[in-house]
Amino acid sequence: MDYTADHLACARGDRMVIAELSFHLAPGRALILRGPNGSGKTTLLRCLAGLTPPMAGRTSFAPEEVAYAAHADGLKAQMSVEETLHFWAQVFGASQIAPAITGFDLGPLMSRRVHTLSAGQKRRLSLSRLVLTGRRLWALDEPTVSLDSRAVAQFAAAVTAHLAGGGAAIIATHIDLGLTGADQLDIAPFRASAQTDTDPFLDEALQ
């Protein structure tokens, strides 16, 4: 199944941010979102994931088909890494947590409480849920924040494996993940004209 958006318009609150945006993404491919701060990358990803309904246009996929990784890690501080993984596996109906453990090198951390983890370790744990969701389309918002170079390489390998298995990914990132043949989409031309006089720093903070 291909993933498409047709003349999509996305809003933050009651303000349109993205207008007339279309794309086509085939299984096994990644789409890298480009654009300056405040251009609407986060708004678009939240719209694709169903967190905010589109103001216009349509997509060929339902929000339930999207695994969304946001800026926030979304972790419970008092749970252990192992408890967290089992919780997610239960939520998404995954039969085992081993792929998340090995894919993000979580083995040495399994007994640790989340509140004792470093920012990078929390990020790895948060991203590991992607492989437990069973969802074919990943929507990723600056996923490498707080990751060191080794963890970035691990994450890139996880995305590559997902694509090789017929999945797809839409990624807002400022770094090169080394994904072979990834498509690029510049968000700036689809910025709604009503937003052109707003403060880009405020926009990025609100996204």
C-alpha cells in the first residue's frame, strides 16, 4: 500500500499552518521533511498521526496506521525499562520485546528506573516502542535529539530495517541519517499565507 496525501491543510489550534500539501510515499521508502524552524513540520506530523484533524484534503491511510514519535519521550518516571517495554508490548499486542531491546541496546538498562536514565537513554527507550507497534508508517519528529553518534547509528539501522521490511517513514530531521534513496519534501512552500507574519521562534515552540 502506498501512502499519499492530497491537498492537505493542517492547523495548530484554529490557525492554518500548512496548505495544499501533497506527497506520495511507497513502501520501503522514507520521506525527509525539510524546512526552517516554524515552517510546520511538527504540525504536519501531528496531523498525519491524527492528533489534530486536517482542515482540508485527505490521506490514503488512517491515523491508526501511524506510529508517531514526538519531541517528548512520554515515559513514566517510576517504571523500570523492562516494565515500560512490557507495558507497550501489551498495548500494541506485540508478542515479544526482544526486538526493542536489541535494536536500541537496552539490555544493560532493563532493571533501571526511568528517572535514573540519562536524556539519551530515555530517548532510546522512547524510540524503541516503534518496533513494538506493528505499524507500517512511522512519523518521526526530530527523533535523534539527545542521542550520541552511536545511538544515532542504531536508530538509523532500526529505520533501515523497518524500510527493508516494507515499512515507510516520514521524518523531520536536521541531520543525515544515511537512508539510501530517501525522498525530500521542503515544507516551506506549503506554509499557509496567514502565518507568514508570525514569529518563527514562537511557532517552533508551539509545534
